[in-house]
Amino acid sequence: MTSYAGRLGMWLAHEQWKLEQASYDIPARRATPRQCAELAGVLQRLSDELRDYAAGLAFSGGQPPESGSIDPDEPPGGEDQR
């Protein structure tokens, strides 16, 4: 079983490609409204998770939290990823 910290790391790595794609599509004016909205949702959820993780570290003497809201069976983004 993968730890919460491990799942968070895998999720961050998985979503990295969306950020990279947006960094090219937005300046080139190729980003779609849907792409921007989906990316905003991903960034919001990542922000929430990272904030919770940081709080867990702060209140556990620097030890990574054992749990969070990341479901290891749910694809990153929470919906069908194509």
C-alpha cells in the first residue's frame, strides 16, 4: 500500500503534464475554455491537498501525515481522464 505522501507525490507528477501543456497553449492562444477550467480545478484541489499536507506536517512534529483526501483508486482530477 502506498503512503499518503507517496500518493500525493504521484498525483503531483501526473498533473505536471497538464501544467506544462497549459504553459505552451495559453501564450499561443490555443487553450480552450474547458482546458482552462479543468486546469483551474486541478490547481485548486492540489492547493487544498498541499495545504492539508503542510498542516499535517506542522502538527505532527515534521512527520508526514498518514492520511488525506486522496483516494488511491480515483484517477487524479476525479473524473475520466482521456
